[in-house]
Amino acid sequence: MRTEKKELNIQIGKRLQTVRENSGYTQEAFAEALDIGVEHYRKIEFGMYGLQRNAIPVAHDLPIFVGFEESLYSLDRINELSNVQYFCPAWDEIYDKISIKEVINDSKRMLHRLKDAVHKVEVEYKELNEDEKILMIFKKAGILQYAGNPLVVKSIEACRKSVF
């Protein structure tokens, strides 16, 4: 069991590193966004530490994504796979096979909520500057508690590009 957990930590650490590098972030920036120390984050990436439920500030599947349609497609593909034993969405906890479908559906609902908020702000608040629009999107999507989190801002910017 201990070896299994260690291997899972290594896999998750590699995944985090890949996502971080592909997003153009440093370990320091990721650690800051996650509200953990940089050394702690490095150990997570290396697989020495696992993720704790509350270690990730963007809980319940607020996706960090490149595009709206691509994210929906990925979620649908994961949902179709029958051999998935564990699921670790962007910055959330690891879910077991039983919980995966519910988590994917929650993620899809969040994507649609974010897309709707982006559309509403872009149409109804044209007079706002970019920073004000981002803040308004946080409010309209009901995720104001994450305002200022650079990973969530990146997600909103990606959604804005997908919507308009």
C-alpha cells in the first residue's frame, strides 16, 4: 500500500510539473498560487509529498484550461474511459472510480458557468477596463474568493479567447 501511494505521488508530481511547465509558470509562482511554500511544492512535484485536500485553493474542479471546447472534449473522453481508477482534475483532490462521473459533471457545469459569466460581462460591461472585467467575471461566476489567483485568471483569459 505504501509503495502504491508513493507511485501515485510520483505520477501526480510529474503531472503537476508538466502542467506548470506548459503553462509557463515557475515553481515559485505555482507555490504562491497554491498558498504553500516553494520547498513543499518542490517535494510534491518530486513525489515526496502527496496532495492534501486543502492544499489546493481551487477546489471542486475549477479547471485551468486552454480552451472551452477542448476542456469539454477532454472531460467527455475521460468519462468514456472504463479503466480509470483515479481522477485528479487540474488542482483538486484525487477521486476514486466511484466519484469520477459526478466530478466530471461538476467540472462541466463549472465550465459552462464560467463561459456564461464571460459572455455576460463582455456583452453587458463593455465600458470596464480589463482588470475590472476579470473581477466582474469572478463575481458573475460566483468565484470571487479566487480573485487574484493567477491560475484562475489564466483560466478566465483562456475562456475569454474561446468565447470571443
